[in-house]
Amino acid sequence: MRGVPLHPVTCSKCGSIKGYPKDGLCNRCRIASRPNPNKRFLWTAEHDAALRRAYQNVSSRFELTSNIDHVQRVSGFTRCVVLLRASELGLSFCRRQAWSAAEINIVRENLGGLSKASLARKLGRSYYSLKGLCSRLNMSSRMTEGYSHSELAELLGVSPKTVRKWVENGWLLVRSGRISEQSTERFLKSYPEEYDLRRVDATWFKGMVFPSFGRVRISHMRH
């Protein structure tokens, strides 16, 4: 039973006098400390340490792949989640690949006719790399925003019916008749079990999930 008003208990987190004697927390702080039920993969300090060790002192790409496999087995996380966390921790080092004049001309010629995802795939570039170019050249407003059901179905290697199901479940949001890019990115990270990586458009997918994709890696391994 709560300690107020006769026996007030100070919350150990926020300092209010509405704490409970059992755990020393008020109701608000207790709720805030609970794990997020919508977060499927919870990274701990031990997981991060293991991931950092996987990238340290590796002498070949094969060894790095083997280390990441080990982290995946120990954590139980999908490979997509492990690689995304490595990117967030700054374990991948890269520099931007400059856009050539020919590539820029292709972008200008296809503006409005193709979605950013389709045009990025055509150029072998990441989605975010193309988006950044359009922003720098003030061409963003001429690009078609978001995806139609058929476009996203093609990119993910599924049927339009499956995409409609995801929309009905609230996993994908539709704005002005098109599926928003933000909700698509969130869906890819939150529901990896819903699609098959062997069927997705690899270049588009990597650009959506890993912002650093599409740049030239600077090797930090020993030679």
C-alpha cells in the first residue's frame, strides 16, 4: 500500500512523496522503468561489449563474419538487428562516394517519372544517398514521395495483398494514397519476420535499414 498520506515514501527516481514502500518508486516511475513491449530486441551492455569485440582485431572479412555469427547466436537477434546496432555504435567506417555528372543527369531526366526507391535501384545507390542528392540540388519536391502498394510489394518481393494486410494491421501508414517512407523504415526494423530477405531488393533494403550503405568503406582491418 502506498505510503501517503500517513507515511510518505520518497520516490528514489523522481523524488516525489508518492512512492511505494515495496520498491521505493512512484507509479509513474514504475511504469517508465518497465521494458517496452513493442521493442522486440533489447540490447544490454553485455551485448554491446560482445559486438565491439567482434569488430576488434580482426584480420579478414571471413573472421569478422564468423564473429558476427557468434554474436547473433548468443543474443538470439536477427542479423539485420545485429548489423544495425553495429552501425549505431560506429563500428563501420566509411566515406561518401561522390556523385558523377552522368549519374546526376540520370536523376534529373527521371525526376517525377520514378519513385526515389526505383531510381536508387536503377543507379545502384542507396535510397538515402539519392534523397540527400535531391535535397542538395533542391529537387526533392519533384520526386514522388512514398510508395504505392504495388511498388512496395515489388521491392519486398511479396504480393500487393500482403502489403494491404500490413496496412490494415497498422504497421504501414498511408498518406495521400501512398505508403509513407517513415512507416516503411519502421516496419522493416520492427517486423523482420514478416518478409524474406532473399526476395527483397537488396540495394533498396540496405539503404533503408543502414544509412551508411552506398558509401565506400575505409578498411580498418590489418593487412
